[in-house]
Amino acid sequence: MDQEHIKGSNRDITTSWISTSRFIFYLYLLIMVAFFVGMCLGLYSHRYKGKPDVVVPSSTLYDPVYK
């Protein structure tokens, strides 16, 4: 009965340091991938959408035109 308890406790995350560290490592990887994907989606949604049509007064051009 003791051996069954030992075999079963190796799979428990609260008693096995190896299982716990493996779980924390995979959880860390998952969080980092989610953060990376979220940042990529944020950059994509706020991307530069092209040159806007801006009205520039003629007196502020490189060669200004005065009336």
C-alpha cells in the first residue's frame, strides 16, 4: 500500500517538485506567447493606414505663395 501511495504522489503537482517546475515552465511559456500575440494584434490594429489628405496653407509651403 505504501508503494501505491508513492507512485500516486509523483503525479500530484503539490508534492512533486519536478511536476511543479514543469507546470510553471509551460504556464510561463503560455503567458509569454499570449503576451506576444496580444502585442502583435495591438500593433496591427493601430497600424499606419496611409498618407492622410492634409490641407496645407499656401503661405507655409517651401516656396510660399502670397496674395
